[in-house]
Amino acid sequence: MILVLLGLWGGLAALAGPYFHFAFAPDKAWSFTSGRVWLEILPACALLVGGLILLVSANRATAAAGAWIAALGGAWYVVGGPLSMLWSAADRLGPPVGGTTRQVVEQIALLTGLGVVAVFFAAVALGRLAVVGVKDARLAEREAYVEEAPTVEERRPVPEDRPDPIHATQPFPRRTGRVPVTPPEQAAPRPPEQAAPRPVEQAAPRPVEHTVPPAEPSDRRVAGGPANDDTRTFRRPGEGV
């Protein structure tokens, strides 16, 4: 952008500068003399074209070419004046207009100083284009990855016992409350039913047998009686026999 502004300044100052008595002889606006065209307008056009190429170009090589054009235009601003002394008097650029101070300012602002500034910014642009930044490297890696990636995804083979995901997926039920029914030929096969394990039969608990001890005799005969037990019923005195 700065190179474009410098080119506009160099061209307009050479043609419209005589309005303000800020130019080289002849002090006449919009006068296209041979020296003015070769030493002021031509390098201004080089700066303008090179700066525009740098602005609009997305290619590194094209942008570098634009920077070189601008650098050559700036260099011509610096060396064009001394080289014009070898030309004929009709093709040279006239002397600066005004006093000593004005002439120094015109020499710097319209030729030498303008060329030095243009060469500096063109060199900065060339240095920036010569170094690959981190962002540029990542962008190049991303573009290379996109180019190497397959455009069409290969379909993986589906096992025979596995249904096609398109046919196995059922649509969402409608809001009418009706549940869509999948045709039998498109329904997913059910896994084989496994037999339920049989319950383990537990043995019934055996009843506990309670052994009743034999009843003890209620009475035994005292000494002198028989050895066997007396099973007769005991009666109290006064009861009938």
C-alpha cells in the first residue's frame, strides 16, 4: 500500500507540482517533457504497478516480481538524475524551481529521497516473501493433506450375518401415533433364543423324629413283692375296690 501511495505522489507531484511552484523546470503544470517523463513519470508508474501487484497477488512468485518492479522504480529515482547528465540538454530534467532551501526539498521529495524510501519498502516486501512464516507453513501442510486425502470413501465390506444399516434402521414414528412396521424381508434377524437354565432341585428336608422315652411305672411294689411291675390302678383309701 505504501508503494502505491509513493507512486501516486511521484506522478502527481511531477505534473501538478508547478501549480504550487514545487517542481523541476519547466515550471508548467501537465507538461510532458522528455526529462520529466523518463526521470519522474516512468519510475512513478513502476512504483504504482509493483505496489498493486503486491496488493492483489496471492502467488508468492508474482508478488516477488511486483516487489522487484517497485525496487527498480525506486532505484531509478536515485540514479536517474546523475545518469541524465550524459544525455543531451533537451532530454535532461530542468533545475529545481525556487530558492536554495526549496531546491533541496524538491530534490529530496521528488527524486532522491522518494527513491530511497521506495527501495526500502520494496526490500521489506521481498524479505517478507523470501521467509516462509509459521502460518504459511501450516497452510501449505493443510493443502497438501487435503490433496492427498481420498475424495470418495471406500465402503467397507459388511458381514453376511450382519444386516445392512440402511435396512436395519427404522424411521422415526409419525406424530399420528402409528408405529411404522418394517417388512419381514427388511427386518433384522433376531438372535437365536437360548434355553433357560433348569432350576436345581433341592432335596426336601427330612422330618425330625422325636423319640419318646418309655413311660416310667407309676408305682413299684415294695420289698417282698413280685419283680414285675404292678399295673393295677392305685386307689386311695376309702375308694371302692
